[in-house]
Amino acid sequence: MVRYSSVDLLGEGVPEPGSCPGESSVPKTAEVGFWMERRPAEFLRVTKQYLPHLARLCLISTFLEDGIRMWFQWNEQRDYIEATWGCGYFLATCFVLLNLTGQLGGCVLILSRNFVQYACFGLFGIIALQTVAYSILWDVKFLMRNLALGGGLLLLLAESRSEGKSMFAGVPSMGESSPKQYMQLGGRVLLVLMFMTLLHFDPSFFSILQNMVGTALIILVAIGFKTKLAALTLVIWLLAINVYFNAFWTVPAYKPMHDFLKYDFFQTTSVIGGLLLVVALGPGGVSMDEKKKEW
């Protein structure tokens, strides 16, 4: 008789290795597969009460930091916009004020779980505004990171839709709504753009290995295969890279490199938050993990 483990990644029970007749014939690779399937499930069991909150906090961290920076660097930001665009003192002041209130207000709404969808749309607008105002549109690396940040907001929108539907848990439905499925798909695909900016094309063994492993993991997340395990692995990898390469606290505050590293650190932290949402919510309906249930 087949035994099922009490913790299951997909909520259906995963047979434990060695529990079936003829267990001696089960290949070692199958046992490794079972072990890898259960790792994210055990992680979720331990952290399920805290993971969504941590994911949201990480996701909005770059907006929170930028809003606070707008407050402390009000004059510098206003003068930069005025000099770059020649828009005058009043419009430059409005730009800084809009960024400050839009970002801090959006963060407060998201953390308090009030009007989350409106907050996400507002932050989408902030991303688009800054992309144009700071000429990010012509810098491929920064543009891809901003798109990855947008992917995290899409996942947050998908989460808010699922919370809204949970209020009507007793009402029959025809399955998961298509908009939510495609939000999760779009969020996953956009998130992997962050990792494409981390690929280094040099002949060293470490770089080649890092590129191969990283590329394999981002493909798994994008297509939604072994999604939670791949996303959790990327979280650990990206966290290590972020702390090592973007250690802004080691650079004196008066040096320009301090602000550049700080910007990269919090943007990367936001992408980590998006990946944690993938771990918490799963890949959604448009994924290979979901299709496996139909096979």
C-alpha cells in the first residue's frame, strides 16, 4: 500500500520513496526527485504564516527606500529634474512630491492590505514615470531591472485577486480566473529579466558554471516547472549575490558609489520578494506544474 507524506508541495500527497512493493528497484534518481519535491513543501510548512508578509515587505523595499530618499534629497532631486528637462521649478517640485507621496503611500497601503490593487497600479505608474524621467528607457540593464520589478507587482496583484475571491469561498466557481493565471505567468517571465542582467560572459570556470545553473533555473521559473524549488534556489542565490556585490554599507555615504550600490541592493531585494511570492503562491494555471496534474 502506498504511503503519502503529510506535507505535499501541490496538496495532493507525494508517495514516499521505499513505500511501494518492489522498492528495491526504485532508482536512486527517483529518491532524489522525491527529496527535492519535499524541500519546498517543508519550507512552506514552517514559514507559511510569515512568508507572504516577508515577500510583500521585500517587494516594496525599493519603493520605500526611494520615497525616503526623495524626502532627504528633496533639493538635489528637484534640481536634477529641472536641469535635465528644463521644466521649471514648479513642475520639478511636483515630480518629486508625486514620487514621494506615491511610493510611500503605496507601501503603506500594501503593508496594511488596504486597496492593494490601486496601490499596485500607482506603483506601476511610478516605475513608468521614473523610466522616462531618469532616461532608464535607453539603458538596457536598468530597463530590464525595472521590468523585473513590474513582474513582482504583477504577482502582488495576483495575490490580491486570490484574497478577494477567498471572501466568496462558499460560492461555486469554474476554476481559477484567467486574469490571475496570466498575471502570474507575466510576473514569472518578467522576474527572470533580473537574472539576465547578472550573466557574465567571460571564460572563467566559475562564470560559465554560474551562467549555466542560473540559466537553467530561470527557464524553470519562466515555464513553471518545479517552480517552487527553482524559485527558492534563486532566492538563496540572489540573496548571496546581493549581500556580496551590493554591500553599500561598506562605502562611505559621500561617495557616489554608495548611492548606486544602495539602489541596486533594494531593487534586487524587491525581486527577491517577487520570487518569495512565487514560492508562496505557486506558478499558477499557465505552467507545466499545473499541466502535470492533467497528465
